[in-house]
Amino acid sequence: MRRGEQSIGSYYKEYCGKENVADFDGHIEIEANLGWVHFTPIKARGYVVAAAGTGIEAGTGIEAGTGIEAGLAIQCKAALKVRLRVFAGLCLWRIPTEDEKKIMCKRFEGGEIAYGVLEEQK
């Protein structure tokens, strides 16, 4: 994975897997302790889960059929859409910071924020 600078000052890893996750028919599970993982875009008919210590950043949007769960924050530059629930900042080994609980997107188009703080950016 390549490393680059992420907009909020941390580093991200660019997704370089073999599967096309722009329109994936299934669940997407991202390993723990990767920091930020960047996708352009990410869409799953199932759920998207980023284990503890991993956040999700998408250039154009995030969409999940059932829900999104991230060990750290979630950030996308366009729409965030889920059928059920969104969890951000599920850092289980310590109390997450306010930044780690952020769910940042241009538009929240559906679902419920079960844990985290929604920030819609203009």
C-alpha cells in the first residue's frame, strides 16, 4: 500500500486490493490498525467494517447496503448512504477522541448515526 498525506493531518493508505470495491456485491472488511484507508469510491451491498485503529476515507462517496462501522473516523467528499446504522470511533482499547468519532461527508443520505458525530461539510 502507498502512503500519502490525508487532509486532516494524518496519513492514509491507498486501497490497492484486487477486488473492485466501487460496486461490490457483498461485505467489505478492513483490517485493524491501518490508520486511514482511502477508497475512490466504496460501495457494498452488505456492510463495510473497518476494525479498531482504522478509519475510512473516500474521495467520492461511501454507500453500504446495511451499515458502516469504523474503528476511527469516517470521511467522504460526497454522499454517505446506508440502509441501517453508522458507527465511527469504535476504538475499543481506549476512549476515542472527538476527532476519532467524526463522520464527515458532504451529504448524509440515509441511515442512522448510532455512534459518532455527523459533520456535513459545505
